Amino acid sequence: MPHELVYSATALSDLEAILNHVALDSPKQARRWVAAIERRCALLCEFPELGVERPDVSPGLRIFPYRRAVIAYRIQMTRVRIVRVFYGGEDYSALMEV
């Protein structure tokens, strides 16, 4: 049975920031790009263990790269909680809140 997908407030802010950044060049492409990231997040509901465990960054954290984005999430019982979405080479290990 698929897990429920939940976004943290910070992850939603990250997606909005990505949308705004890419929209400076192409609003249409920005919407497509964020939608593609959201589809990858939804894929984690079907296959929650796709990401690589990163306990060295934060306990229970998993990382799932997608093109120039990195999706940081945790599996919580029947939920996949997206905690952050990083973009364009950001140092996620330094930016992750423990």
C-alpha cells in the first residue's frame, strides 16, 4: 500500500523558491520543473526506500537526487515526509536542520 505524501512548510518554501528562480528565465519551464520534482516526490510513496540513507547528516534522513534537485525526506510509519528540496548544487548537508 502506498505511503501518504506530506510536505514540510520548509519543503513547500523550497519548491516556491525554485519556481521563482527558474521563472526568471521561463515561467512555463519553471512550472514544468516543479511539477516534475513533485512527481518524483510522489514516486517515493510507492517506493519509499529509493533514497540513500544519510544518518551522518540527520537521523532517519534519506536523500533522493533528481537532475539538479535533491529531495530530502523521512519515512514515518505510513508517510513519506518531504523535509527539504535543494536545487542547483546547494550543500544540503550544511543546510539541513537536524
